[in-house]
Amino acid sequence: MLNVLVVDDSALMRKRMCDIIDLVPQFTVADTARDGKSALELLSHNSYDCMVMNVYLCDGSGIDVLKKLKDQGRHIPVIAISSAVREDREMTIYALEAGAVEVVVRPYRFSDSAETEKFRRSLVNALRAVADGSRNTRNHLSGTGSGMDEDRRKVSNRYSLVAIACSTGGPQALNRMIPMLPAHLGVPVVIVQHMPEGFTASLADRIDSESRVAVREAMNDEVLLPDCVYIAPGGRHFTIREDRTGRMQAHVYDAPPVHNLRPCADVMYESLCSISHDNILCVVLTGMGADGTDGISKLKKCKHIYTITQDEGSCVVYGMPRSVKEKGLSDETVPITEIARAISKELGV
């Protein structure tokens, strides 16, 4: 069984989360805490496999807990519970930077059965991602990758786009990788990161403040410019199409989830089959499941692509990269610290 520590200043929220967690196979609530001080006291005496914590505790100590765990070198998966209000969104981005691996949005009203069920499913999925991550060997492999002979590499100036997919652990990975990219890439970068609605703009702003490339949340119909990074808005689908002059353009729209995901990397990758631009550089980072595999497989049949995957040792959850690699679609596998270098090398910048 995986032991969970639940931290929330609301007794009602603690009970509701405990009820959900105790019904998930493989998980049990070992302890609860009402504030950061109590949580740190429990953490100093006990071992937990996961912590579910409200990021906006009444004493403001949620982020302090994460920072102290990080300073101590303790790697406990933390699921951040947040609301959609602006203050909580910003606090959640800080939490993700400080080490939280997933974010789950709590309902505004538990009397709304649809919102309550959505919260339950999201929390269960986050716990399953933690369970997948706990099976990760986390041996920090050097990840030299399968590579590709120099004579098979694409000519760098023929790349049209870098297309990235990530999920669980993705905000941390992006926060680490994107600031390492050079200011001049020569192509746009698009990212599908599984996140709830309302959080990706804050994520983009935080990464932008640390990066040499411009980072923003994608807007519908905007032209994709070189040296800019566009993050798909949470809770909406994101594809690439062309305007009348052949320039790549973001398409952000509402439609039913695909594979229970919105945005969905498969949807984004498949949309690239319909544009005239040819060579695409695909990157698949940490994440639960197999989103991106089918899309890259279809893209490979109609375009010239090169795919970089994050290695197992540096992933929070080695689901998405592993799926791509097991299908024989990965050309190079490297740790998160080497992804930016691998992208730059392939682009020739």
C-alpha cells in the first residue's frame, strides 16, 4: 500500500479527500494535517509515498513545505489541490516549480455533482500517476539514446516546427528545459501540457520570465513566429493550421476530450499531417499514459520527423516517452538536462 499524507485547513476538504483516496486501490490515508507546520512535523517522523496538499493554506505555509522538502533533498510526490481563482493559480505555479507533480482543481461548490465527480476523477488519475511514478527506477541514466547517423539527419534549416508533449511532471521539466534554449531557434515551438483550464497562462508567464525565448499561452488564430514558445491553453484543444499565405497558425477550440484529455497531444500531432510544412522536430517529455504516440506514428507516415524522448531516470512518470520509444518512434533519448542541447543540435543553432 502507498501511504498518503493529506494536508488542508478545511476539515470538510480533508474528509472528502480521505474518502476518495481510501477507495483507490493501492492507496491509504496514513495521516492528515491542517497546516504546514503540522505537516512538516509529521514528515519529520514518518515516511509517506505521496502528499495531497492544498497549495493555499490559511497560514500560507503550503509553498514553505515544498521548499523545505526540496532543500532537504526529500523526493515525495506532491499533488497540489487548488481552486481556479487567480491567487490560487499563481500559488499553484509556484508549487509546481517547488516540486509538486500534479495539480487538481477543487470544486467551487460540492453541491454541484458534476464538478464533484470531475474532482474525484482528477484526484484518482493524479494518484494513479503517482503510482506509475513510484515504479520508476529513477536511476538518472546518462541517456545517450539510439541517435541517428549524421548522414540521416535532416538539414537544420528545413525544420518548420518543434512540437512538444508532456503531462505529469511536465511543468517542472518545462521550467528546467525551456530556459536552457538559445534565444534564436529559427522556428516556433508548440507545447501540449496536460493542465486544467486557467493555469497555463500563469505557467507561460513564469517560464517566460526565466527564458531567452518568448513564452506565452497560445491564442486562437495567432500566427506562430520563430523563437517563440506557445503553450496550449488548459482545458481546450490545440491544433496547427495554415492561413491563406501558408503561415502556421494556432487553432484553439472547444470540443469533447480525446482519450479523456483536452488538450491532447495526439490531436496536435495529427493536425500537422494537414499542413504543407514538412520536417517536424517532436519532443516527448515526462507524463502518464501514451498521449502523443498515435499522433507521432501518423505524422511519421506523411512527414519527415525526428523524435527526442526524455529518459526514464529523469522522468517523474515514464509513460509517454516509454510508449513512443517502445513503438520504435524515438530517434534519441536523453535526460531532461540535455533536451535543450539535443533540440539546439538538431536545429543546428
